[in-house]
Amino acid sequence: MTEDFKDVARRIEANPLGRLMYGQRELFHSNLIGWFFDQLPDAADATFRPLASPGTDSGRFVERERGHMDLVFHWPDRAPLVIENKVFSLPHRDQLHEYHAAASKWPHTPALVLLSVSAPDFDLGEWRYLSYAEFAARILDALPADSSYEVETMRRYAALVADLYQLVSAVDVQSDDEAVWLPGSILSAISSTQMRAALHKARAQRVARVLNEFLPGLEQPAAGGMSNATPLVESFEYVYTRRMHLHIGWQLQGSQFRRAAVYHDPSISGRSQESRRLREDVSREHPEFYSFPAPLPQAIGGRKEFNHFAPSFVYKYVKTPNLTISELKAAAAEVHAEIQQLRAEGANESRPAEAVRKAP
């Protein structure tokens, strides 16, 4: 995979549109696709009209960010076509449902297309999935044989789209035996820090998706992203236990695996030294909130007994520089089982007034 990844990265680096894309990503693609629709109408129509539904509209034009939707194409003799574009990010069911509900109220009900590097792992309903690989092929099939600036630009863009499909697909989780995070030896082929960050974030989202498939009983789904320029995946679940309302769970940020609690008691929440001390007192009384699963190292990292993200987040961590997907799954499953046990014990406790279930 390493050499293939590097070859694709080099082609993107050599493609002038690849350089222009750095730092803008989805916005760049939506703007260029809109330009394609305006400047090469015949080729754009051959690319997109087959995806539209029969109907009528008020003319031929393209809209950007209508109700936060990336692109809306219009033709006088077709219903509108909505394109929701995802390059590095994974598709989200709730977002697509929200857009479908909004678009269904338009005077001319549109066709809905999810243009995405990654296939969705849920039922799309009224949406149709169009992969970046298929999109690249559609563009090339539609372009005329001449070498005008506009046509050559779109040929280069189709090449970029095909390469992006390969590049981002390479961050998918292929095996339980592989490392959780992408190695620097692979990402060093990419000069743009923004592009590297986008791939780190894409990897974190895909690791979270694997965990959610593995542990469908999580009280709230695992999440992946970036924090302080470092990839992060985490899972927190609400629990009432020890006469407290809190979220308990874990984070993996870079090489730090953290056990953490997020307290919802206003009396210990805050940024002062006193509130910090009170949170530590509570945490010290409940080491079960901070136990590390057996597959992981047990030697606590750092010089402090507890670490904090004010106003209510307390954690301990161990160093796990070479953690694999399999090891992360096992750790996540063990923490989830512990939380279920705490929740069962809490069900037998008398409860104080309900606190707001704030997500961490």
C-alpha cells in the first residue's frame, strides 16, 4: 500500500488543481463543478442530466449552498438535482435526512445525489450514491475531443478526482492487525499540512465507524476527528452511578489512551483551583472510572495524578504508540462492559434530581 499511496500522492502534487485544492477541499470541488456546469454546458449536461428526474424548472443555472446544500442544478425540462459532496468526511444519515426534508418542500421536488469518496454504511432512502471513481469516468466520457482550456481543465480535474478516490480509500480500515493511525512514512509523501490533517481526520472517522459496527450497543456512537493537530477517536456513555450523573469512557489521541470522566455536578464544575481539587477528590474516591483494559500498558503517563480539561473533564492516560485496531476494539469492548456494569449498579441506587445529560 505504501508505494501505491505515494504514487497517487505524487500525481496529486503534480496536478495544478491538486495544489489549488489544498486547504479548501469540499469547497474547491463544489466551486469547480459549478464552473464546469456554466462553462461546458453540453459536457456537464451529459454528466449530470441522467441523474435528474423528469419535471420542469425555471431555467438552466446552478446554485451554491442553497440551504447548506453544496450544489443544486436546474434545467427548464428536468426537476432540480441536488449534489451533496463528501471528499474526506464520511456521509451522515441525519444530515441527508435533514436535506431531504427541506428539499421535499421546494416547488419542484429534486433528485438527490450523494457524491462521496466513501460509500455510506446506511440506507440512503431517496438519495443515490455516486462514487468519485464513477464521477471521474462520467466526466471523461462527456468531454469533447478538443484541447481547449476548459476541456483540459476538466480532464485534469477528472484525473484528480480518480486519484483522490484512491488516496482517501487508502485510509479505510482494511484489517484488525493494522495500526490505528496512519504512519508518518506514508503521509510524508504529501507536502501540504492541511492535506495530511484531512487524511488524519478521515482515518479517525473510519476507525470510529469500525468501532460502532463492532459495538452497536454504545449509548452514543464513537466519534473521530482532530484535536490540537492530532487525530482523535473517543467513546463516552452516560451513566448514573455512585449517586452521580456523568459520562464515562475513553479517548485515543495520538499515542495517548485516556480513561476519562465528565462530571455533571455543577458544584465541582469550573476553572478555579478549588473546583479542580474537588473533581480530583471525587475521582480519587472512584478509581473504577479510570481503570485501563488489560491489553493496554498499566503504567500511568505524565507527572500528575489527574489531568483536566476544564470545566468538568478529568482523565488519566497510558502511552500506546503502536496500538492496533484489534487492540483498540478489545479495549473499547472492555470499557463498554464496565460502563454497563456501573449502569446496572446505579439502577438500584436512589437518584437525586436529574441532571442535564451533557455530552462530553
